[in-house]
Amino acid sequence: MEQIPYLPAVLLRHFTFSKPVSEQHEKLISVAEKEGKEYPIVGFGYSMKGEELILECLISIESIDVEVGAIQSLLEVVGKNFPKINVRKTGRIIPAARPAKGGDSLSLDSNPPTGTFGCLVKNEQNEKFILSCNHVMANLNSATRGTDVVWQPGYDDGGKSSDKIGTLSDFKDIQFGAISGNDIDAAICKPDDETDVESGLRKCGALKGIVSNSNFNIRVRKEGWMTGRTDGELHIKNLSVIVEYDGGQKALFDGQMAIIGSTAADFSKQGDSGSVIIDEDNKVIGLLFATASGIDLTYVNPIEAVLGHFGMKIVL
């Protein structure tokens, strides 16, 4: 077989990790940043059509069409020339990771918001369920139990209909208005195939149980889709707080907890809803459901209230 030039790895590293090499490259970087993507060019490789070798260029940018000429000009800057180039718009390239586990993204099909797979729970029959928030998997009470489907990864993380992981099983209705108090914002999903899910958290490891009525100022951490693993402290207990959801709906929650981050970065951001909060022994203390990033406070349902409502236990 004909020897093909070893260019892809060199080119990808050059255009990803170096400063812009031309005006066209700088423009691609600017557009990618506006779309929330770190790299505009995410892949190079080869394809073959007949006897013709084609350089395939994978682009993360979705909002504009990238012309072949723009890519050719980049190659010329670094002293390369390729007669045939094909530009493919891929969006973000994400792992097709199964089994899914705590910390991964999920969503109620294509409905916003995308949130976080908290952890696996089980009922008395040892059936497994995915735990997350009502506003993530049940669209603020509007989804249908036993009918609506959950995607993993979530829609905002590149998920699509073929990424269905299960069906919404149950949720606790959220009472809106500042009169009736709520205790949890939670929902569970029944996986289509239990081999598609796994216990524990992707980075933080196996869970060791739960803790009720945790002490003030204990060190905690979480693993969320948006901000990954972060560390904090249990700052407020027995909290009554009014949460404003998308669309302006407000709900009062009683008996909650609040976490502050241990570093300059926020403990959580939107997209982390559904994460479980764990202590230093990897025991679950609560379910993350809201954040106030301006003052770095993260709001948490006590885990005993969540599990008690559904009659579940954590899968260890």
C-alpha cells in the first residue's frame, strides 16, 4: 500500500496548542469561543476516494460554514500543501461512554436543561434507577411518568435520540408559589438495560452509604457534568429558600442545606443539578438542585428526604 504522509498528529497539535498562525485561524478561534468551545479544529485524518488521498479536517464550529480555502491557507502558513481537503462539522466530540455513572450528563430527551446523573439507587426488588432532579428529568412536573425518555449524554452535551438510556419512572411534584413548602427537587429514571449504568461516581469512586443530619462545616465534594469535581463545606442547615426556575416559576423549599466552595472557583454551576454531595468518607449527604453563583452558594436536598420519598437505597 502507498505510504501516506504522517501529518495529522503534527497539524492537530500545531493548530490546537500554538498561538493563531493566521487571520483565518484567529477568526476560527474567536467563533469557537463564542460557541463555548475551546478548540475550533478538533481532528485531522485521511480518507481515500478512488486513488485520491483526501485530508479530512474536523471542525467543532457549528454556527458558520468553514471554507476549504481557509484550511488550505492554514496549511500553507506551516509549509504544507494538500490538493484535496474535506471539512466536516462535528460539533463537540464526546465519549460514547457506557456504562454511564454518577457525574455524567443527561436530559429529558431534547428538553433543556441538561443536568447530571447523580447516582444509582435501588428499590426493595433490587431494580436500579438513575437519580437526578425533577427540573432535569421531569421538566418541572410536565413530563409523563413511564413515557418520556431520558438521554445520556444530555442534549446540551451532544446527546441525540439514539442516546436514550431509559424512561422517566417517577418524580415528586414541585409546588410553586411561596406558600407551600417543598422538601426535594428529585426524579428517577428506569434504565432500559441495567448494564448501561454503573454505581459510584466517575472520578470520585465508589459510594459508601449515606449520612443524615451532617455536622456544620464538614468538608464535602461533588462531581457534576458542568464543573466536574469540586470541594466545599457544609455552611447552612435547616434552610428555607425560594428558588426561581426557568420561566420565572418560584418555589419555596424548607429543611435544605447550602454549600460554599473551598476555592476561588464556584462549587457548582448550572448543569450540575442532580449531582450528589458526598463527605470525605464518600457517604452521600444530599442532592444538588440549585446554585447562586454570584455568592457561591449551592443548595442541596437532604438525601434521606430524597430516598424516603421514592423508597430507595443508594447502590453501593
